[in-house]
Amino acid sequence: MTSPSTTLSLVDTDPAELAVDAIVIGLHSQTTDATTTGRTTGFADTLLLASGAESIAAAFDGRLTETLALLGATGGPGEVIKLATLGTITAPLVVAVGLGAEPSGAAPAPETLRRAAASAVRALAGAERVALTLPVPDDEDAPAALRATAEGALLGAYRFAGYKTRPQPNRRPVVSSIAVHVPDAADERAQAEITRATVVARAVSRTRDWVNTPPNELRPPSFADSVAAAAREAGLGVEVLDEQALAAGGYGGILAVGQGSEAPPRLVKLTYDPATAGAGAATKRVALVGKGITFDTGGVSIKPAQGMWEMKSDMAGAAAVAASLLAIAELKPTVAVTGYLPMAENMPSGSAYRPGDVVTMYNGKRVEVLNTDAEGRMVLGDAMARACEDGCDYLIETSTLTGGQVVALGKRVAGVMGTSEFCQRVQVAGDATGEPTWPMPLPDDVRKGMESEVADISQVNAGMDRAGHMLQGGVFLREFVTEDVPWAHIDIAGPSYHSGEPTGYWSKGGTGVPVRTLLELVDDIAANG
């Protein structure tokens, strides 16, 4: 089930004269010394319109902020206040979205704009045409601000189509058309940012759609078919290994995890070649690997029932990698990118793998299984070894790998482990896109505790139990990366799925993390090697 689409464009018409259903403006909170307001103690909060709303303020004879204050506006980040214009301007509705305190000598941060645009657009669900006139600086920061505003607007309009059999009276349609106001709508650089934002938002939305699909509708074979069909349509190279091909190729980890389910596992390989796409010769080779566990019961080491329904999102890494490749096919960077998506369903049954089993992985290493719920590292180990065998200059793997990531870093910040220098680049890319990561270590004592009496390595550190669980996952995955390949493991167990109410550009369900980080990294590698 795919979500409805929203079109995005640029306009340079006076915002007060735009023929739209609603016009969105920015609103800052401003703290002033009480002595300037006539009060005797403390501080008084006032409102300040962000740049871009000048003509609208003039149409209200300078009383717009006063009226918004009467409606309860504070200018707090993400706050949305609606005001009927009663013919004052062409649009029947002006919508003020909070941007927080006015930054000193600078425009709002891109992430502030991204979240504000999304909050405003989501609050306008049901409107046909919306225009945004949020502050865009006229300096080198303009592209980042425009990109953030455009991405936020489109992601705020996202809605999963769902499976309801009857129309919902309170379920309004998404905004059909969004226009972003800029000084010059014909500016090529601005047009390029709108084009890119549209491609990126489509990739994030596709990831969300896959993650939000119920697990009975998206088992490994159907997930592989869906990805392969989209990839072929995009002009990517596609290779799908079924259970027979996996057995013949020696993919012991993927097969072990998948053998408990009647829906057999798959490994999908997607290939983007810039030369074939007409983008020129490849400057570097990047491998993207994503975990595709379409549902995770924990297997024989079964999970608690509470919250298990969210394990339909255990394929968020594979969804993000697949959608990123689809976006890359449109963006055409001068980097060769190959995606590896190991897919399996981790189920308990008479044929399921067991604690105590020894599994021979794709690179020949033998793993002693101690916990069948640590299945992600098993399928990823095979895929990462295959990626290194095929050859790459960088390897980026992302997965909903451990609950330890959520314990350590919460639901918004992903953990990143691997080659320290490359992990720093991942962190910079995440900060630039609003998908923060935090570097975590790979301690030698964690690896020492994973020595096995009967195999080359244990799947977990039994002596630590769940202590340092995120680190255990990273240490294990390191065993399947060729020594000279810079690599990063991004644990998105928390940020990939949002179970609360919509906030910023996150809707309830799949978030699409870390698609934007992966695309930013590819751009960085294309530009800097």
C-alpha cells in the first residue's frame, strides 16, 4: 500500500497575493528585558515574524503578531496557529509555525525549518494547495535551508494508505500541492534543490511504506519481489538469490535464520553503475548493506509478547538501502553503489535454528549460536562478506540490530561503529540531514568474551549478557569486513520506528531513517572520495 503523493514547486509571487488555500509563515519567540515593556520584574515574551512574511504583516496593518498572541501563539518550535484572513490577503488562511528564538545574525537551522515545515503541512491535511514562505537566507546557506524546508514539507504530507475498509470521517486527505516561496523561482540552484528534495522525500516515503506494511503482507519472497520490481523499473541491476541459490553459495547465516519459517529467505543485490546511467566513470565503489528481517519473533529464544508487533519494522535497514538505491538511480552520482539486502523471517518451529548450533558463514567462519534472537548479525555477516568479496572502497551497513542502542542512545540518535575516521563522516552526514548518530567503541574485552570453545566466534558475549549489547553486535559484524575496507555499522533500532504521536516530520510508524544520511554520504564520497 503506497501513500498518496504530493507535488512540490517554487513560486516568487508576493505571498499576500498567492491563490492558495493556506499560506505558512514563520514565527519566532523573542525574550526582551522587562524594563523595555514597562513591567517591573522578570522578562516578557513577545513574538517576531520570521523573514518572508513582510507583505502579509503589512496587509494586517502591523497587527498580525498581536492577533496571533491573542490566539495563544508563543513561537515555540513546531507550534502551529491558524488564523482566518477574512479577505485581508488572497489566501483564506494564514498559518504561523513556531521557529523558536530568533537566531542571532543567522537564519534558523535547517533542522528547525525541516520540522516546522512538516508540522505546518501536517496540520493542513485536507487542504488542496498550500504555500510556505519560511526564511531562506540569501547567502551560501540558502541551498541547505531550501532543501530542509522542501523535505520537511513533503515528509509532513506523508500518510500510509493503510487497510481500512470504510472511509474515516476524520481522516483528511494529504495536501495535494505545496509551493515554496523564494525570491526567484527560476533560479537553477533553487530548482535543483526542489528536484533533489522530491527524490529524497519519495525514497523516505517508500521506506516508510515498506516498514508500515503488515508482516503477513511482506514476507521475504514478497519483499524481495517488491524491491526487485521497483529496482528494475528504476534501471538498476538486480540479482535475487532464493533458498536454493543461498544453499549453493554457502550463505549459512541467512539460511539458519530463515529455516524456521515456511517463507524462505532471500538475498537481493542491487547495482547502480554511473557509467551505465550516463553519469560518467565511477570515482569510488560503495557497498550498502541493510538488515531485512521481515518479522522477528526471536525464534526459539522467543521475545516477550508485549510490543512484539513492532518487529514488523525489523526490515527497516533493508528498506532504507533499497529506497536509497532507487533515489541514487535518479540522482546519478559519480559513485558506483551496490546494495545487499539479506531477508529472512525469524520464526520458532520444528525446523528453526537453535542455541548451541554451529553455523558456517559465507566467508567460512564458524559461529556458535547462543541466542536465536541475535539473528540480525547472522544474516548481515553473510551479506557483508559478500560485499567485501565483490569489492568496495567503503561499506555502510544499517540495521535495527539491538535493543541496547535504544537503552544507550534513545529513540532519536543512532549508534555508529566501525572505522573511526569513516564513522566521523557518517556523523557529519547525519547531523547535516537531521538524522543524528553517536560513535560507539568496539572494545577488545567484548571480543575476548565472544571466544567459543567449539567455533571461531560466539554470536554474543555470554559473560556480559545484555550489557554492552550494542557493542557486541558491532564487534561481531567486524569479523565479516575485509581489513582494508573503511566501514560503518549504523544501529537504528530506535530511530527507525516511531510509536508515538506524529512530531516534526516523523509520522507514526516507520520514519525512513537513515535514507537521508546514506544519500548525503554518497554525495560526500562523490565529491571528496
